Amino acid sequence: MIYEMLIGIPPFYDSNKRIMYEKTLYSKLVFQAEISPTAKDIIGQMLEKNPEHRLGSGPRDAQDIMDHIFFSSIDWNALSRREISPPFVPDVKSKDDVSNFDSSITSEPVDKLFSDTNSTKAVALPEFDDYNFNIKPKKKVGTQ
């Protein structure tokens, strides 16, 4: 996500999904010149192909990511207490206001698979016909 936010596309992007998956698995990560060494370091560690060596996968979990120099200016405790103001607050006029999104996104047609907002189906594939996002509460121990 950091790479995509800095560059505008995913790190192994290709318009052909099969090729993109192949690149993700086997290609070396390439950075554009304008990416800082600190950003290159955290992105490289987070996209480490071997999951056992990936930043954040050790016993300290996300703490290793939070402690990386890329985030050295973040006071994580103040952030969790919501004491840090965001650098940009969009001027949203209504729940349907899309003026803060690039027109290249808002001009795209909405896929009919996602047009039914009442649907709880994950995707329109038979394998998912019985799947929904409704979570049933767990039964308490000793009850039926």
C-alpha cells in the first residue's frame, strides 16, 4: 500500500493479471528514482518474498513495522488516542460526494456485480452461493 500510494500503481503491476501474479511471486522489486531510501527499505522488507523474514512477521508483529525509521515521526500512542490531526481533511458535502476522487475513477462504470447494495453474496460464483457476511454470534459455553 505504501508503494502504491507513492507511485500510483501496485509494485508488480501488469494489465495481465496472470503476468502480475507471476511478477509478484518471482520478479525483483524495482523502485522509481524518487522513492526515498527509507521508503525503499520499509517497502522492501514488507514485500520480502520469504514470509518468515518479512517485516512484521516476527514475534513482535506490527511493532517491528511501527518501530521502522519510516514511521519515526509518528507518536503511535497519541495517534491511538486520536490526538493527531490529519494533514488533510476532505470537504465532503454529502454521503454521495465523490468530488475528492479523481475523475478517472468516478467516470468508470459501476460493475453490475456490485450494484446490488442489499446483496450479501461475496461474488457471483456458484462456489459462493451459500456464503454471506452475516456473522452468527458464538454460543456461550454450556448453552444450546
